Amino acid sequence: MEFPTNVKYTSEHEWIRIDGDVAYVGITDYAQEQLGDIVFVDITTEGETLEKGEVFGTIEVVKTVSDLFLPVGGEVLEVNPELEEHPELVNKDPYGEGWLIKLSPSDVSEMEGLLDAEAYKGIINEQ
């Protein structure tokens, strides 16, 4: 299981990586493994400004649908266009080609409340 150190994590199993003025958001390797084969990603919040912790979409697997929570507040700039045809990218490469959204963060200081790789490992080891 991968735990990149260049991202921050949430206790709800999302990750965020800042790249200049833009942030990439996705689900963790642990989350995709727990969910199983992802069959559909439904994100309809492109262009919307949401608060930290708000639901920005859902991920569907064969037996369930899971909400996706925003790690920091901001405007959803783009949904990964590859996921419409290839939702399995989230399973194959959750920190790379399987990113979910690009976000323009409203307040990058909200990142301070997120987990680093070691703290996230600690949380999932307790579950």
C-alpha cells in the first residue's frame, strides 16, 4: 500500500496535493482497496465553491456508493475527464492518473489540520 509524503490526508480517506495555485484531490490507496472495483465516479460540483468537509461527489462500487468529502474549501475547477470512461484508474493509480478533481483552495491554511503520511498510517491501523 502506498503512502506518498507529498500529499496530506483526511480521516475520511481523501488526499490533497498542492501544485502551485491548484490542488489535486483523490481517494487514498487504502480507500480504493477497501471499496474494491470502482465502477462509476459521480462528481457534479465542477464550477462550485464548497466548504471544507462538504460532499463533492460519490464513488460507486458494485455493492455501495460512498460520499467524497472536500479536504479544504475552494472552487472545484475540473473533474478528471478520464474517469468517465475509465473509473478503474482510481483503483490502479489513486495518487496519479486516478485523481478526482482539481481545486482552487480558498484558504491553504486549512491544510494544517490534515494528516501527514505517518499520522494517516496510524489512523488506518486502528480501524
